[in-house]
Amino acid sequence: MNARVVPTVELGRRYAGELPELALPWQAAEVPVPRLLVLNEALAADLGLDPDWLRSDDGVGLLTGTRVPEGATPVAQAYAGHQFGGYSPRLGDGRALLLGELTDNAGRPRDLHLKGSGRTPFSRGGDGYAAVGPMLREYVVSEAMHALGIPTTRSLAVVATGRDVHREVVLPGAVLSRVASSHLRVGTFQYARATDDPALLRRLADHAIARHHPAAAETDHPHLALFEAVVAAQASLVAQWMLVGFVHGVMNTDNMTISGETIDYGPCAFIDAFDPATVFSSIDTAGRYAFGNQPVVAEWNLARFAEALLPLLADEQDEAVALAVASLERFREHYSEAWRGGMHAKLGLPAGLAADTASALVTDLVTLMQDNHVDHTSFFRGLGAAARGESGPARDLVLDLAAYDAWAERWLALSPDADRMDRVNPAYVPRNHLVEEALAAGTDGDLEPLGVLLDVLAAPYDVRPGLERFAEPAPDSFGRGYQTFCGT
Ligand code: AMP
Ligand code: MG
């Protein structure tokens, strides 16, 4: 069976061409009754794709991989990975395909990738499919992250397939088309390393440098510089997650990119009440990927990345390890600097404030938030109002008013910059109850709530009248103990 040819789109085959050992040519499964559920017109335009054409039969064919342009080579990508700490030597795209690369309006290469496009040689026991709800969830949350200014893969479209997908219950199937600066993962390097082919590992590292960290090529030791660049990018990324209250939920090494983009939105969620122990994923019973554990896990994953790179770092293993250890030590510095700088901005603190004053203020605030289980997003936004003299919105979220008042007095004495705060403390994040509501309606065929939510989340820092309910914590009726489910 040959997929029909679409003449209008040019898809690069750089990954497939440069790394054939990591790219298995494959085709998407037939789609019985395709129906475009949501299309990201702005992103399409940025990729040089005509949104009207994408809505056509040929366009929807591209978005499901059933009609691909001439010369394109869709591939399933090979990778390994540590999942919850245990190593799997062969994961790979079990329900995904890389269609090829597009070039965006800024001239940057962008992967066009499908999720839910059917079985591949990497499927193991899986059916290769995805359901409408989880694909809409990735669409909503990844686009929200992008609007928040956090590096992430993007979502171009979700197409319902008309196929039943069997999970605990029967669900409608869907294909997500995802756009990323690449799909290189720590797990890609683990796979290449395990082949015992140093030339492949080197080609992969050089591909990653050219694509993501070109400055590394200009250094004395490009492969060590690549490692350091990924350490810095991931430290910055995870600091941004922590500042906004995002829990990825499944930080396996196959879900950690070399680019520093957030990838693979499975059991992710935003925290409501501030608590480092927060876990949403139903399968993360030990709390390995709890909110407060994410920096530690990122560092652990980067140690696995370093192990994969060792043959490129030095001829002697001892020397390679010493170099890797020294570079990995910088993770904590990078992370702390990014997080502290972010908190500085979230609190509108003046430039040049003594480091120990800022640090004491931030530490005491974190204790206050945790002791009082304050709603993370509304509390920080409320502090912006407090900086303008309106104490209510933040203070009302705290039970221990004496503790809040004592802290606020110290903080307000520094004349925090409220406008700066409002540019970094979002009013709207994809709160769990709002996401669930939009996904439930979307799965039932009503896409209106999803459209409204996407519009709200597209401008997270701009408070707009009439959107009050999108800025509020979940009603009590939503209940506590919210859980998300992985890999569905
Ligand atoms: P994830 O947890 O989504 O990052 O996926 C982990 C691994 O399981 C990857 O190799 C996926 O391709 C694979 N996988 C997840 N769901 C399915 C499925 N329904 N069918 C086949 N493979 C899957
Ligand atoms: Mg994954």
C-alpha cells in the first residue's frame, strides 16, 4: 500500500538521511473517517503551510500521514530510555512518525511529527493509536506553555480518525501533528551508545550540535560543549516549569530533549495548592516525578546523557568521567541562578537588591505558601495587585494572616515593580478542571469549550473582563486527588 502523493509541501529528510540507523522508514495506518478537530492556523502560517489547504482532503491526509509529499520519507525514530529508573534498550516511536522537516518563517528547521499514527516495529505490545482526549490535552497544554514563553514542542492539529481505540473503555481515536525543533532525546543518545558504533554516536552528536547548539562547534571540545549546552538548556527549562507550577509527570530519559524543549505531554498538570510533593500521574506511586523532585530528576537524566557521551569526551574512560562530572556539577548553579532570577522577577524585586535579602524573602515565601496550601497561580498574580496597594487577592488565600502580613511588610518595603510582576505571573494557566471540561466536551463532539480555553490561554498575562472563572482555583466539587493517566 502506497500513501498518495501530495505535491505542495516540501519535507526535508535531514534526520532520516544523516542518521539512517536511527530512522526506520514506515507508513501511517489508514484513517477510516478523518475529521479535523483543531488546527493551529498561526503555527501553520509560520511553517509556510496554507491553513485552507490543510483543511482540504490532501491537507488532512498530510496531518494523518496518509498522503505524504513526493520524496518524503516518514520514519519511526529509534531511541532507548530509562523509564522510572529502569533501562529499556529499545523504545522508539511505537505510535509516532517523523514525516520530515519543514522550515519556518525565521528559517529554522522544524520537525513535523505525528502521534497516534499506528503500529510501527517499535510498538511492542501497544496498538500504535492515541485517543482524542489525550491528544487534545497535549495540544492545549503545549500551546499554553508556548504562550507562557516556556520552550516546548508545538501542536499543529488534532484529527479524529473515526477508529475505536480500546483502553479500559472504548475511546475515539486521533492523530496529533506536532512540531518541534527536533525529536532528539537523551534516549536517542542512549540508543546510539548501545550500538557500540562510535561513528554513529559521533554523527548523532554532530547532528545535534548543528541543529541545536551550533556554538559548541566553535569550541576546543565540541562534544563536551554539547553536553554543557544541554545541561544549561535543561536547567533553564526545569526552572521555568518550577516557577509556573508545571508537573511534567513522566520525566523518563526518552522524554527529555536535547533542544531544551518540553516534550511528551502525558500525565502532566499544573499545581493548584503549592506543595512540592504534588503528583498527578496515576502510575507515579513513589512520587519519583513529583513537582519538587523535577530538578533532581533532570540532573539524574543528564548523568545518563553524560554516560552515553563518554566515548566522545576522552579516549581514557577515567578522563571522560572526570570531564562529565565537572560539567554536570554546573547544573545546580545554572538551575539555582535561573530559579532565583525567576523568583526575583515574580516578586518584582529591585535590581541590585542584596542577595541574602532576596534569598531570605524567597525562602520565607515558599514556606508560607507551602504551610498555607495557597493556590500557586492566583497567589502570585495577587501579589502584583498587592504591590499596587490592593492586598486582598493574595492575602485572602492565606490562612495564617499574621505570617502573611509580616512577610508582606518586608516585601512591600522594597517597592516591588507591579508591572514587571504582571508580565511574568500568568493569570491563566491550563488548570486541571478547565482542561478536563474542554476535553470531555471535545471527546463528545462539542469543540466550543476547547476553542474558548485555547483563546484564554493564548494570552496568559493579559487579564480580560469576563474570564474570571478561568483565573480561579477549581471549585470544591472538582475534588482533590486529581489524577492523570499516562500513555493513553
Ligand atoms: P510515552 O510514555 O508516551 O513517552 O511512551 C513511551 C514509549 O511507549 C514510547 O516508545 C512510545 O512510542 C510507546 N507507546 C506509548 N503508547 C503506545 C501505544 N499505544 N502503542 C505503541 N507504543 C506506544
Ligand atoms: Mg515519550
